[in-house]
Amino acid sequence: MSPETTAPDSLAVQARGIGKVFPTASADVTALTDVDLEVAAGEFVSLIGPSGCGKSTLLRLIADLDVATTGELQIFGKPAHQARVDQDYGIAFQQAGLLPWRTVAGNIALPLELHGTVKSSRDARVRELADLVGLSDFIDRYPDQLSGGMQQRVAIARALAARPKLLLMDEPFGALDEMTREYLQSELTRIAGETGAAVVFVTHSIPEAVFLSDRVVVMSPRPGRITEIVPIGLDSTRGEDLRESPAYFERVTAVREALHGAKVERANER
């Protein structure tokens, strides 16, 4: 889905001229400058770039965990703060961040409890989500009884609890082994397809970005800016055979060239 053909009120994310400056005792640090980005409803977009380029900062601005210094940011046509209040998005980080004294069910239910959802509806939603992420048989287990991959599936289910239209993910599979990571990539594409949620996904992995995404946003070294947006255009069914297809390798090469080009351009400016 292309945001260029989507009505503005159907955009999950609309960022215009976003900049972020962090003041420090010695000198201000410009993390982002002149970022323009649109993410359509239901679209999967990955942010990729070198460490320190502002990928996570941009995600935090979208999530209203920080405030942009310049520019305008809207989530489904609303200011980011209002979108957070309205639970228009869910968020998952590299660490699952589960509460160790709560079971799988208790962790998934937490956002619903905080917003006063009645117990019968809450329990039904927990069962639905546990099934969605393949954890129905583990619903009464505690986090220390789960593998790292299972903990991340609980975190994804928790992020989806309030039926958000947007899912924000900051390297959620970065600490996992390769086999688990690839399995959860496939699971995430299935979950995104079944829920219809837009996804903004931060990663350092080019193959991961290509496998998951409709478009890959390439960012420059700090101060972070968008240097290229690579359309992926692969089949919406992300099966394991996709990883061996020529089309997949072509897109991986295209993103790698865009990323390296951003580094070369930045080096030449110095």
C-alpha cells in the first residue's frame, strides 16, 4: 500500500520536517533533522541505518515518549499525545519487559486492566491474543518459565491488547538467536496481516527489514535524516521459501546499496 495514494486521514503516521535536538552541558546534539515520512494504514515500514542515526528517537517521537524540537507529527490525523491517550498504537521493545509476578495471561491483560475493561471482555481478549501468538498452552506460565522468543510473543500480544491500529517495534528480535528470530519474523507478518495494524519497525538487519516490510526507510548517520525509501514489493505471503528467492536477494542488495550510499555521502561531506 502506498501512502501517496492514501487519503491523509488514513495515514497511520505523518511526519513533516521533524527535528530533534538534545541539549547537553557541553553542546547540543542534533539527533534528527528534516524528517518527512508517511506510513499508510496497514503498511509495514522498517527504519534502518547505522547506530546512533536516530531510528529509535523517531520511534519514540511517534510514541509520544519524547517531543520533537521542530516539525509536525500526526498519528491517524491526531497529535501524538492524543493518539497515545486514545491507545491508537501499541509498542514493543528489544527486551520483553514482562512483569515477573504475572502470568502470561496477566501480562497480556495489563493494558486492559489499566483502562478499566470488564473482566469477562478482558479474559476473552487474552484468550484470543494467546491463540494469535501461539501461546494458548502457556497462558498460566510465568515469564521465567518461557524462552526468550516466547517472552517476545507475550510482549507483542500485550502491545495488541487494546486493538491498536499501529504497532511500534524497536528491535524486538535483536537479542534472539537466528532460528528464533526468523520464526518470529514469519509470525509477525502473519499477525500484522490478521490484525490489519500498520507497523513501524526499527532494525539493524537488512535481511530482516526486507523480509518484513512493504517499504524500507534508510537513514543517514547523525544527524539522522531519510536518504532513501526502498519499496520492497514482494508477495504479501512471507513464507520461508521467500528467503531463497532471487527477488528477495535483489531487494536486500538494493537496501544495502542505499545504506552504503548514505554512509559514503556522509563521509564525503566531512
